[in-house]
Amino acid sequence: MIRSASLLLLALITVPVSAADWPQWLGPQRDSIWRESGVVDKFPPSGAKIKWRVPVSYGYSGPAVSDGHVFVTDYVKQSGDITNNPGGPDVLTGVERVHCLDVATGKEIWKYEYPRNYRISYGAGPRATPTVDGDKVYTLGAEGDLICFNAANGEVVWKKLLTKEFKCDAPFWGYSSSPLIDGDTLYCLVGGEGSIAVAFDKNTGKELWRALSSTSQGYCPPTMIEFGGQKQLLIWHPLALCSLNPKTGDVYWSVQLEPSYAMSISPPRQQGDLIFAGGYTDASVLLKLTDGPGAEVLWRGSGKTSIATANAPPIMSGKTIYGVDGVSGQLMAAKVEDGERLWETQKPTSPERRPKHATAFLVKLGESGDRYILASETGDLIFADLTPEGYDEINRAHILEPTNDAFGRPVVWSHPAYANKSAYLRNDKELVCVDLAAE
């Protein structure tokens, strides 16, 4: 193991602690809402203003931003070919890395790296966005390296190789589910008999409980919800969506939900007493939470009902679900009440006609209103209004080049972070900070 540290004094970090952060996947509340004030809702005529660009290597994992730091993971390939063959693994040797950068300048604060061979499909780097909690940051590598760091200096607090400790294989497309922190507990999708979901003490790494068995882990990160004053931990593995007691791992309820190719990916979305979950292909369901805790199925999607999301999480807003269909690659809207499709468009996802798995990552600007910011696989940031009536694009700016490949076209498949009135986007060559502050 090698840890190189070009430590900067914390006093040199110019961003105040009170600045809005994006400390984990999908934001502070993991709900794809950017609540920071003083940001633009469209690009000025002059276009996007770039604060800084820094080199990175291969990776699908998005950045996390917290307390003046930007955390991002990548992979330096030493041998083997990245083929992006959905039917077979890439066999690679290389090094996984964790970077901590200064949020104002992009300069390196510390870096940690370790050798890691890959045997996964689409082998272009780690998938899971780092999770920052207080003075610690947690990363999960594509082959199951779960590591807790001191966020300030990169010292390792504890680490585990999940495949070794739990005697399991990595998922076919690699470990992808960002760890979830709630209180003093870290929840992680692991794998193996009786250990699809595992709870650890976040400070020591001690196992607290393990639960569930399935055909494989899947790719959907753990989701914490609350209903009737009681927390529930949602785990969607390739056979079912399950609700667990977060303290014990005991199952409250389970609903069959089987996506094709074990592609349980997008997180379940809660709105009041409703839960929507969906994935590739036509595996979607709307649930009504009940006391107990329990859940009843209101409808299941198929054909022209609902949205079968894959790479990009959907958003449920009011009476409408918005999301990118994992089959057609089109941005769609559907009614919450019955899943009926309202409209679809490929404008924000790809210029090609119905490309396979085309993607745009949706984030809502504020809790109210219809304005969204979308990060397209084409490397564009897009401001648009999404309503039940349709997609209304305001404007867009090209931020970075698509450096990866999917089904013969160049893509960027990484969810941005939004913090400090800025957007942070990465491809396989650079991490870019875009100034989105209102004047």
C-alpha cells in the first residue's frame, strides 16, 4: 500500500465550513435535490465558467464534496484491455486510488493508492461515490475494498476486502453501491450467503449484523426511509425489494421485484407513504407503506406504464415520476398514480436515435418548482424545466469530453456533485469544477 500526502494546511482552504456540501451520492439527503441558494438556473450568454480542471484516470464514481475537500476515486490500468463487453469481464491489473483535493483550487491534499486487479465487465474504474461523514470518508472499490479514512490527512482508520471476508465474488459489473451512514452505523451491500446487506460500526469496522440472501448483490445502494416515526432500511437485491430493521437486520417486509440481468440499480424513491422502485427491463412497482411496518403493491409497470431506470436514478416530484428509461435511453415522465407514460424525449440524453442505455443524471434545483440540472452522457450540463406537460430545455453548455465507450458511442457515465455554488464533473481524464454562482 502506498499513501502519498502533499498535505495542505487547513487554514489555506478558502471555502468556509458553513458552505453547502455534497458529501455523498445524490447529495446530503440522497434525494437528488440541490438546495443551495445563490446559484444560477440557466447559463449566461457567455456560457459556463470553469474554475479548474485536474487530471484523473478511469472511473465511473462521482465526486463527493465536504468541508473544503473534494473526494474522488479512480483506476490506473497497468495491463489488460478495457473492452466494455456487457457479456464478459475485462481482466486488468492496476491500481485503485483515492484523491482528496482542495475545493477552491483542485490541488491535491492527499492521495491513497493500492494494487487491485479487476475481473469485471466494463472495467473502467471504481463505481461507488465516496461517503463523507464528519471527519471520516468511506470508499468502496470495484472489487470490494471498503476503506475508512481520516478525511483530513488520508490515514487509514480501518479497511476490509469484502470478497475475502464474506467469501463472495464481486458483482458482474463490480461493486457499485455507495455505503450509507446513519448514526454510528455504516450500511453496505456485500454479497454471499446471508450477507447481501451488512451493518458495520462506522468508527471501528466491527460487524453489527448481516442479512438476506440472493442470486447476487445487485448494484442498488442502501436507502434509509422513515414512515410513521420509524426508520426502515431498504435493500433492493436482484430478487426483491426488502425493508429491514436498521438496528437488527430483521426483515419487516419484502416485495418481489426482479430486473433483467440482476440489474437492481436505481434507489427506491419515497414520497410520503409511497415508494417507487424500478429497473431494467419493465421491473417497476409503486408501493404504499402501511403500519406494521408493511407495504402493499399499488401497481406494477410494463410496456407503456412506468419507467425502467438503470444508470440514472429517477425523481418522484408531486404527481409525476421523471427518469431515463434504461432500455430506450429516453428521458420520460409517468403518472405516480398508475405509471401511465406522459411523454418521452431523447434530447437530453443522446443525439443518436434511441441509443442503448443512453443516460442523463437528473438533479432538481430546490424543493419547489420545475427547474432541473441534467448531466448528459455527452458531457453537457443542461438546464431544463420538467413538467407533466413536457421537457423544456432552457440552455446547455459542453463541459467535458466523453472518454468512455458504450455500445460503440463515447459516453460520460458519472454522476456529478453540486456544492459551493459549483458543479463537479469527471470523465476518465479530468475532474472539472464549474462555477454556477449567481452574480
